[in-house]
Amino acid sequence: VRAVVVWGTQLTLEHSSALAHAPEAPVVLIESLRVCRRYRYHRQKLRFVLTAMRDFADELRAAGRRVVHRRLDEAHPDWFTELGRVCRTHGFTELVAMRAADRAPQRRLEDWCRRRGVPLTVTPDAMFLTAAEDFAAWRRDHGRLRMEDFYRWQRQRLGILMDGDGPLGGRWNHDADNRRPLPADVHPPAPALPSPSPHAAEVTRLVEERFADHPGSLEVHWLPTTRVAARAWLGDFVARRLDRFGPYEDAMRPGEPFLFHSAVSPLLNIGLLHPREVVDAVVAAGAPMNSTEGFVRQVIGWREFVHALYHHRPARWVASNRLRHRRRLPGWWWRLGDPPEPALAEAMGRLHRYGYTHHIERLMLFGNYMLLSRYRPREVFDWFMTMYVDAYEWVMVPNVIGMSQYADGGIERGGFATKPYISGAGYLQRMGGLWPSTAAARASGWTEMYWRFLEDHRDLLGSNPRLRTVYRALDRRRAPVAPPGQSALWQEPARR
Ligand SMILES: Cc1cc2nc3c(=O)[nH]c(=O)nc-3n(C[C@H](O)[C@H](O)[C@H](O)COP(=O)(O)OP(=O)(O)OC[C@H]3O[C@@H](n4cnc5c(N)ncnc54)[C@H](O)[C@@H]3O)c2cc1C
């Protein structure tokens, strides 16, 4: 007897190649305590995924599928022990599963089946637009793996925003029109929040009881957990925020979690939305080109690129530490409170509340501060994995280890990013007004950390063409910040 195994990150009836492969087979869904404890996940994430699994079980039943669903409170803590029990109880002798986006669960399932002699059919991961073979074909023609080249190839291959062989509107890239600070009189519309699922109250109780030691507040119900609610969430973004996504995609404003961002990553990453439908809805909306192109680039460019690269590069990528950073992540990061750097406090409070901050806050606020502080990249990775509702290994390794912490040494050394994403407080002040004044930002400990970092890593970064101007500015700015021989010594940033 054959059954389809569905992971909590594959909650899609329309796009599951495994459910399509075995349309009559019963479906196995398992909530596992051990999986929920793999990291000390933010409680918003636990509630979101567990509720969405329960909603998905309902959707499957309504579509006429037989479902074997083990809830957290009735299942054995270990996912595989429970799978064994389910197979014995229901007489399942053969399994079908769609390939998981992360390596570890896929490998473990294959090993488990092999050891028990259970035949396993693995169907392709249909939750992305770029199959491994597509990426391999592109890769063969490209020495350096640059996102911009990949993105243009994606546009052509998928026929998105094209005019014949060229880009619609004559330009591939509208970044020059984007990245503006948010003017004081622009007020982003708050997203229309979904009504909580019928399962939400019970799951909230469960999470409060079982995961009292995990970070994060459960106060706000902001994440859709059904297919219908996910479509409505996407529709709300397209109708009310997309038009100004482009110009303000890098802006920050205290008290505003979403600005003009879509907040669709949590939904895409567990199958409640598919990238093709997201891109189609955005293109069909006819928003200004800098917003449409800017958004499409994120989804068919960045998202697909990091996923393909995660599978293309060796698993040891996550352990990189080319800059040899050794500081431990202090406890206040894990408590999500009381940071010694006041510029982090407001966004950290929002992270506690939502398990979400937008891209530039991840990259240029938290990631930037962490890199300048020279924390161990693996601890930074664990922190992001713990705190974000949309965190999975396939997306975190490239974004945290590669892009944010430059731990693989960048593209020059076979890594990911073309430069480290660091800045002094001046940039953050311009984009988010996080200090009382520009002068205060310039004089801050943050800015001092920035120059010191560049100074100390001159051997690795000094030859990077994208940092040439910055190093020239550093040389003009001053003689060494500390007496010779001491510049590599760490100093705690000044408290303001
Ligand atoms: C340090 C760091 C950690 C990150 N962690 C995650 C993570 O755990 N999960 C995750 O999905 N994304 C992650 N990202 C990428 C990006 O920041 C988020 O996808 C985005 O902020 C999600 O919010 P949104 O849906 O409002 O995005 P929008 O700004 O509205 O962008 C639209 C979509 O584009 C995709 N996208 C944009 N940039 C990236 C990128 N660099 N990598 C992958 N997809 C991208 C996402 O699916 C996103 O939903 C991380 C980036 C950094 C720098």
C-alpha cells in the first residue's frame, strides 16, 4: 500500500508533484516535537506552520483525500519514529515524497527508507521555477555565478517582462529609480490581516504550553494559514503596496514592519503560494515599471538563485569563516531585548512581535551590526534560523553565510557576494532616521566600528574593486584609528 508523505513546508495541493504522482494514495502529515525543537524557533513560526498543517489536512480531506495526520500532542516526539508507527498501523509499504528544499530531511528520509527496505519514490520539487538541470545548463556557460546574469537569463527563459528578445521598457534593471528614503508624508497602508484559522486558538495554547522557553510574542495573528487567505494576502499587497514597492524597498521607518513589502516569503516557503502565481499577479497589476521589475527580480532572480546555489555548492558552505570571526553572540540577541546599541532596539522589538523584519533590516541593520561586531558566522546563522518565520536552511545559508556575513570570502574567492554588506551609521540614518541627527549618526560608535572593520580587514577586502572608494575615504579620513599593532584589537562600540 502506497502513501504520500508531506513535509510541513510542502502544504500545496496544486503544486505537489508527489500528490499528483499518487492521486489516490492516502497522505501522511506528522507534527513532531523534535522538528519543532531543532532550533529554539520563534513562537510565531511554530504557530504559523502547525496551524497551516492543520488547515492543509482539512483542505486535503475536503478534496476527497484520505489523511493520516499526527498532531503534536498525540505523536511520538521523533518524526521518523512516528512515521514507522503510521506505516505499521495503516499497512503502508511504499512511500512517495516530493523532494524537500533542505538537504537534511531529504537525506534522512532516503536513509530511513533504505534501512527499512521501504521503496521510496522521490518526485521533483515543484515549489521553485528553476529545476536543478536548468541551473546546471546555465552554470555551464557562466564562469562566475552572478545573480544579475542569472536573472536576465530567467527573464528570457520564463518570458517575464520581455519585449521580443529584450527587456520590456528597454532596461533590465531599474535599481537606479529605487532605494529612496521614505518621505515623512508617505504613510504605508497596513496590510489587511487575515481572520485566524479555526485551529489557531488550540495551536496557540499548545505553543504557549510546550514552547514557553522559545522567543517571540504570540499576540498578533498576522500570517495567513490557508490557501484562500494566502491568495487574499497576495491580492492585498498587489492592490495597495506594490505600486510603491520599488522606490521604498530599502527604506526603514521605526514602527512600520511591512512598509511596501509583500511579506509573502513565509507563504512561499511552505507552499501556500507558488512563485509563478506571485509573479503573474504582480506583472498583471500594471504597476510602475521600477516597482514591477524590482519585485520580479526578487522572486525569479534572488529567490531562485539562492535556492539553486544552496544545492549547487557543498554542504560545508554553512561552516565558512574566511574572516576568522570568533566573538560569541551575546545573550541579548537571544532574548530579543535590551541591546546595547539603541539603533537596534525598535526593530528588535518588532522582530519579537512578528518574527519578521524586511530585507534591508535583516541585511543592513542586524546583519551589518553582527558582521562589524565580528561574531562567529555560524552563531549568526543559528540566530536568523531561530528568529524568522520564513527561515529554512536553503535560504539562510546563502543569505546569512554568503550575503550578510561574507563568511565565504565573496565572489572573488568562489563565494557569493560581490562585496560585504556593511555601512556606517550615516547610511542607516539616511534610510531610516535611527539616530537623533545626522551628526549623532556620524559620531556614533557604529560608524567607528565600520571604519575599524575596514582597517582591520584590509588584507582581504582592500583589493575589492567595489570597495575602492571606501578605502580611499578611509585613507583620507585618518591615520590608523589605534596605535600601530593594536588596530586588530576589538573594542566594544561606545554606548550612546
Ligand atoms: C540576513 C538575511 C536573512 C534572510 N533570511 C531569509 C529567510 O530566512 N527566508 C527567506 O525567505 N528570505 C530570507 N532573506 C531574504 C529576504 O530578506 C526575505 O525573503 C524578505 O525580506 C522577505 O520579506 P518579504 O516577503 O516582505 O519580501 P519582499 O521584499 O516583498 O520581496 C519579495 C520576495 O522576494 C524573495 N526574496 C527577496 N530577496 C531574497 C533573497 N535575498 N533570498 C531569497 N528570497 C528573496 C522573497 O521570497 C520575498 O518574499 C534573508 C535575507 C538576509 C539578508
